[in-house]
Amino acid sequence: MLELFKAINNLVWGPPLLLLLVGTGVYFTLRLGIFQISKLPTAFRLIFSSDQSGQGDVSSFAALCTALAATVGTGNIVGVATAITTGGPGALFWMWVAAFFGMATKYAEGFLAIKYRTKDANGQAAGGPMHYITLGMGKKWKPLAVFFAISGVLVALLGIGTFSQVNSITASLETSFGLAPQLVSIVTAISIAFFIFGGIEKISDVSTKVVPFMAILYILASITVLAVHWDQLLPTLALVFKSAFTPAAAMGGFVGATVKEAIQRGIARGVFSNESGLGSAPIAAAAAKSDNPVEQGLISMTGTFIDTLIICSLTGLSILVTDQWTTEGLAGAPLTQAAFATVFGNTGSIALTISLVLFAFTTILGWSYYGERCIEFLFGTKSILPYRLLFVAMVALGGFLKLDLIWTIADIVNGLMALPNLIALLALSPVIIKETRQYFAKKK
């Protein structure tokens, strides 16, 4: 069964999709003048100062925190570790490449989320790829929107939203505290139910409180690890760049990796982590109280920067500078825990476990909302309650499945979700480019 899913995964994440993902980011980067560098300070300033009188449901900061809640998850801890153990140190470089160009893609998604949003039957803001496909590209493209929405529901129920997060929670708590995975799954499901029945307001309220705290805590701990091993930092960076373009040799428990594996694992894990091009973040962005597509696009862009270029980088470098990645038998969360333990001992392992639990929990919350919006698009508001019940049930099931199978399934449905979104971004690119240029021309 696992081999079958791996074969499907290799087909989905073959050269065509990888080129489309990175190529879309490259296209927007070149057409907009590498603005993810020049406009990044403006983007961070807008998080707190943009107009909040628009027709959304939550503030731009809350919408960003909800998107970050969904993106800053196990991909930052488990996913990076998995990328390095399967693709070698060079995978980290390709994660950076994917993230840099992914910032431009995320901008385009945030722009379209506001440009083409509507109201649902309950009067709440509704947006995302399924809406900008139908409203921006026309009714004849509705099958593409339906395909995206179906894929979105599958990702929420079978991929990033449930299984991979819960499995990471249960594995970490079992390793650190000896807690039974089945019990942890059930408790997690009950806790999730309490929040998701409160809708976007409840989810964003939790996100604005938890996300900044957990991100800052994790960043400080990672910087401490790098500071202690500062003498290995430059050799590690050299290894990352070298392994990105030449095969990584077998070392200790590391079996080696080709350049193709480094690229494939790095980009796939990067997309899993920051979700640029996936089409998920614009669903949260559409709920922002902003009527300016450019400003919301810039705010959305910061999510990829924070998630991958800061948090994922710190995780990957911590694993590499401590030399734990060559230890036989270490993979996923235990690998990152081992890296932190070199500095903090058992306390570091426990702290990382707590971080992982918080990361994964908020990711589940964010994805519950994404899946809810997708299923509402397909079947209307009457489908929300059954979806929420099914989502909670899938969370409870997450601790009973094997890690390899979970990550493989997650990768497959991620790819299926990204395809229609990327098609829409490119089809609507003239609108994005024209209005973005007009906005900045007025600012001069």
C-alpha cells in the first residue's frame, strides 16, 4: 500500500508540478520587479496599520495569524527534518528557493482573495481560489473551482489538516511523556471540537494569542542552539549549498541523496510548510477587514517569509549544526528534539514537544476553516455541521496511522489542490500585475 502511494506521489510531484509551482513564483517576481525584497518592510508595516474598515469578518492581523496558524505547523519541525533525512542538506536550499519565489505567489493569492470575494448565506466573507476562479475567470471554469474545493476538503480531512498534525502530536507526547497515542488523539479531537464550532472568529481569536507566542518562543530556542554551535554555522551553510547541486554522500545513518531528491523533497516540504501556491491562505485572507487587494496581498506575503525563511531555516540549521541528521534511527520530530537536546538537555526535548503540540493544534484549527469553506462552496451552508463532525472524527483517527503513509498521502492531495489554483493565478495575472503597478505608481 505504501509503495503504491509513493508511486502516485512521485507522479504528482514530478517535474511538471515542481516547475509550475516555482515558475509561477518566478513569473510574478519578474513581472513585479522582485518586490518581495523591496516591499517587505511595507508589508510588515501594513499588518498593523492597514485599513480595517472593510467588509471582512476579522482584522488583517487576525487573518494573517489564522493563515500562520495553519502554515506554522509540523511542517516546520517534522517536515524539515524529513526533508533533510530523505533529500540531504541540499533540500534546505531548495526550500529557500521555493519560499523566495513563493512569496510572490502568496502575494498574488492574497490579492485575488480580496479582489474576488463574496458573502455566504450567513453573511460572512467568502473567498479563495474557488471564488476567484468562478468570479474572475467566468462560470465556464466552475469545474476547475469544484476540483479545487474537492481537493481542499481532502487536504483538510486526509492531509495537512488532520492526520499529519495529530500523528506528530501523538508521537511527540508518547516519546516525551509516555502517553498513549489513542488517548491523545481523542483528547485532541475533543479540544478541537470546542474551538471549530465557534467559527472563524473563535479560531482567529485563538490564533492571535497563540501564534505570536509560540513562534517567538521557538525562534529564540533555535537561535540559542545556533549560538552554542556557532563554529559549525559556516561549514553547515557551505554543506547546504554544495549538497543542493551535487549528490550528498552517505554519512552515519544518512543513506545519501541525489540532487533530484534534494530538489523534490525541498520544494515539496517547503510547499507543505508555507503553502504558497496551494490556495489555502487566500481562504483566510478573504476574511480580513480590508478592501485593498494590494495591501492584503503584501500582508499575506509575510506569512511565507516568517514560516519558511525564518522558522524552517532555523529548524534545518539546528539539525545540521548539531550533526544529529547523520544519527541512525532518527527522523521526524525525534530528530529535531535530539538537536535541541544537545543544548537544553531533556528540558529542550520537552520544550520542543510543547512547541510541536501548539504548532500542530493551531494548524488543525486553521485547516478546519479551510475545509469548511471548500465544502460550503460545494454543498452550501447545510454541509457545515456534518463536515465539522467528520473533521473531529478524522482528528481522533490521526494517531492510529503510520508516519510514512500519512506524509505521502498529504503530499499527494497537496499537489492536487495546488494545480487548479496555479492555473487561476496565471490566468488572472494581468489583473494582478496591472492593479499592483497602479497602486505603487500612486504611492510615488
